[in-house]
Amino acid sequence: MRCDTLLPLNDQKMNVIFCFYDTWVDNLDLRAEWFFANGNTLTISLFNKEIADPIDYFESPASDTNTAREIINADETTITGIEVDGVLALGFLGDWGESWFLQGNATFQDTETTAGPKADAPTNNVRPATGASDYVFNMMLGYDSMDGRHSANLLYNVFGERLYVAGRLGAPDGYEQPFNSLDVNYSFYPTDNWTVKFKVQNLLDETVEIERAGVVTFAENPGTAVALKVKYDF
């Protein structure tokens, strides 16, 4: 058995204790792929994972002003779902669409974790796996200029509500709320030696929130980040 401890986590004053054994996974995947003209693709995957002694987060005793989590081996976790991803070139829209494409994937899944005897008085012995959303959606609108000097993309991501911490002694479980992420990336290659990259993250200025029984117990606004990078290769 291995045990370790993390330092408190910013404003949450959260201590995380690691203490776990090895995990065993039985994994079954069924995958189908289609390849079309103009580089278009479509992939559909079905998956099922049976995990014995999964490593998962549980709430541990702490003071009234602190929240503490420990990582232990639960009894078992089952994950079943479907993932769809693909690429669509937009040349069929006309000459202006030759440089544009759509790429995305969507995952829909159902998870169930049984806490088992190692958990310290969990409120719910059976609940979703920590960090696993019922759905995750990613979409990218991309641009590559015909001369190879410009490339850009608009990235969108959203995930469904996901368990952040499993409560104990009747305390409700804490769930991280959906976060809509919208980012922009642009690259310019004026010569073979120079590269200019511009990036904007979290354009929607979303806030990270954790709720327990409908009450927001933690909120953090990461803000919108802007970065400019210029590189010269000798």
C-alpha cells in the first residue's frame, strides 16, 4: 500500500491524502471507422470498463472550515458508453471553404462506483465515478491557408456535471458544474524561420463551480487569458 499527502488547495483549504492499492481493469471496445473523400472521417466506438479496486476520491474528516479528500480504493467501478468523432472538410461550400474544416467528438457514458468497506462512512455507497461526466462535447472550426502561412482554430468544449467529492456521514456529494470553454488560436509563418502564435482562452469568461445539494460551495473565475509568442529558428 502507498500513502502520500498533498498540500492544501488554494482557497478551498483542501488537504488530499493518497492511500491506495493497485487497480485492475477489464476493458472491452468495439470500434468502426469510415474514410471518405477530401479527408473526411467518421468513427464510432462502444466501450465498457469493469474496474476492480478503482482509485477514487472520498471526503475525509476535517475541521468546519476545511474540506479534505482522500484517495482510496473503492470496491468497483463500471463505465459504459459511446464515443463519436469525425472530420468534415468544408470545400463543398465553394472555393472559400477549401481552407476550412470541422472536427469534433462527443462522448456519452454511464458510470457507477460502489464505495465498499475501505471508504469512511460514505453518504452514498453507490454513486457516479469521480470526474466522470454523462457527456463531453468538443468541436473545432479550423482554417489552414492554401499557402501554408496561416492557420487558426476556434475550439469549444463542454462537459456535463461531474462528481468532485463524495460526501460522508450524510453530507451531500459535491458536483462540479458544466463549464463551457471557448478558445481561439492563430499561427502565422511569415518565413521559414519566424513563427508568430496568438492565443485567447476562456472567451466566455466562465466560472468553475462546485455544488452540494444545489448550494454553491466553491466558485473560482479563471478569467480570460491572452498570450502572444514569437519564435525564430536559426
